[in-house]
Amino acid sequence: MTNIQNDRLLKVLKGETVDRAPVWLMRQAGRYLPEYLATREKAGSFMGLCQTPELACEVTLQPIERFGFDAAILFSDILTIPDAMGLGLYFTEGEGPQFQRPIRTLDAIQQLPIPDPEQDLRYVMDAVRLIKKSLGNKIPLIGFAGSPWTLASYMIEGKSSRDFINSKALLYAQPEAVQLLLDKLSEAVSLYLRAQITAGADVVMIFDSWGGVLPEDAFLRFGLPSIQKVVDDVKKHAPHIPIISFTKGGGLWLNKIKELAIDGIGIDWTISLAQAREAVGNTKCLQGNLDPTILFTNPRVVQEEVKKILQQNTLQTSHIFNLGHGILPRTPIENVEALVAAIRGE
Ligand code: CP3
């Protein structure tokens, strides 16, 4: 039962019919919005923004007010968990996220604590509570976390990586060490998502941004089972809350991903929505999958490309319109407006 006024997102995740596809964009609150940049300035830094619930709430609502999206997503980051495990997260301009103390050994992995979300990540839970209250039941709130493998790869590399040499070499050479890390992260992620649900999240999403860098056997042996642990535990405690899982680069493995007890599957732009539907069958909602660089063209091209995706949704339901990955900085706002108008049939 839900008392949310705009319940398109919740309905499609349950397989119910809606008038049109719900739409929201990954990273919808971000640097392409001048009002976001102004609030970040006020906060002093990206982490300052995440750690001040009033400001995190403010930026969460900005894209809703501007574009009227059908869902809000908590403003935070996936790397809050490793930070709470003691790795020392910091951001430098242009470099992306980095850790002061990356994890490289079995001994270091054994020492890692599992964060208590209400203690160690209280700023995130406070943000969820405040956003939920501010939304006033107008649209659903999506909570999120990184997948265990995606978090592990950042923790081992210590920063963003092109080739994942440290994390993949550790996985191949010392699989038991990486398995222990993944087990700890499955537990931490699951506790974190459950706490977000208790604090008010209506849907939760798992960002497996780097699942697709693994060979198939490693994805099936390490990546996917660690997601499955999270999903099963969250479902056990909150069976009514829909879960979306997004493995970037996971198109070839949809026939395995669909076996998870999730409600929605995120897809990137490398597979067509029609192909993904064929691989998944009719049981799950699909989310995606416009290439974010299409938003660097013009309103006419954007509208055509949006329609191409909408036309592939032959079921007339079970589709959440989104990008195939996060919206990029410097995306022209008029093209986001064109995207939303095309979905609304304007
Ligand atoms: O979607 C939303 O609007 C919610 C907020 C959100 C952020 N990060 C805000 C953010 C979400 C859901 C994330 C998830 C996240 N964070 C992922 C998974 C999704 C993906 O993109 O694959 C990953 C891998 C991260 C780690 C991370 N955080 C990176 C790689 C970066 C740097 C990106 C860059 O281009 O510099 C961040 C920082 C970050 N997280 C920003 C935002 C808006 C930009 C920070 C800034 O304002 O300078």
C-alpha cells in the first residue's frame, strides 16, 4: 500500500500498467545544474554537501522542481560506506574520489569494521528522513548503495581506475581475500539499504558500476553472488520495497541477473531495450537506456532518440526511462527539457 500521489515508478516496478513511462535520470542532481553548483559552493565541498542533510535535501529537490521527474534519488555517494570503514574518502577537483588508506592485504581486510548506519552514517539517514518529509508524498524517494564488487574495486585501487589492475590482480591471485572483502561489503551494503528504507526510502537501487569489467566467470562467481546476498537480505527484511540493480556492461549476463529477487534491472546503452526485454522475459521492469552523450546534440535529435527507445517497449509497461549511465557535467539543460517533454508526449 502506498499513499504516494505520483506512483508511476512504484507501479511499473510491480508490473502494473501506467499512462506513460516514469522518468528520472541517474545523477540528476549534479554539476550540469547551475543551482547545484551554487549549493555546492555554499557547502564548501562535495563531501560537505553530502554531510549536511539540509543541503543534501536542497540539491535532491532541485531537478524535481526544474524538470518534474517521477522520482527523487537521495543525494549522497556510493563511497560513504568505505569512508565509514575508515579508508578516508576525499575528492580533489578533476581527479574524482580517492582514499587515503586503500586496502590491499588479507590482514587489512580482516580488520575492516562493518559500519552501523545510524551511528557511522547518520548524516545519510538524516538526509533520507529530511528529503522524505520535504517530498510530502508527491513522488517516491530512491535510496541507493554501490554493489560489493564496485565498492571493493574502489577500496583496493584507492581511486577511479581505467584498468583495475590492483583489484582484479588481487581477485585472481588471492580470491579468498577478495571473497572476505565482498562478504563484509554485502553485509555493510545490506544494513545500509535497510536503514535507508527504515528512514523513508520507497525504492532502493544497487549501482554495480564496475561489474562489467569482470570476465564472465568472475562476475558469476564473485560479482553477482555478492549482489544476491544483499538483495536476499533486504527482501527478507523489507519484502514490499522494490529493488533495482544496475550492472554497467552487464548486457550479456541479463539471463543471470534476472534470476535475482529484484524488481527492476538497469541497462546501459550497449544493448537495445528490445534485446534486453528478450533476454529478461516479461517478469521484470527494465530501466534505461539513453546514451548520456545524446544529450550533447540538440532538442530535435534528443526527441527522436527518446522515441526510438519508447517504441521498443512493446509491453506498454514495465519500463522506467533513464539514461544508460549518469548525466554528464556540462549537459545542456534544454536537451534535458526536450527529453522530459518527449516522454510526456509534449
Ligand atoms: O543520482 C543522483 O543524483 C544521486 C547522487 C549520486 C552521486 N553519486 C552524486 C555525485 C549517486 C547515485 C552517485 C553514485 C556513484 N558515485 C557511483 C555509481 C554510479 C555511477 O556513476 O556509476 C559511483 C561510481 C560513484 C563514485 C563517484 N562519486 C565518482 C566516480 C565521482 C566523480 C565523478 C566525476 O565525474 O568527477 C563522484 C562524485 C559525485 N557523486 C558527484 C556527484 C553529483 C560530482 C561531485 C561534484 O559535485 O564535484
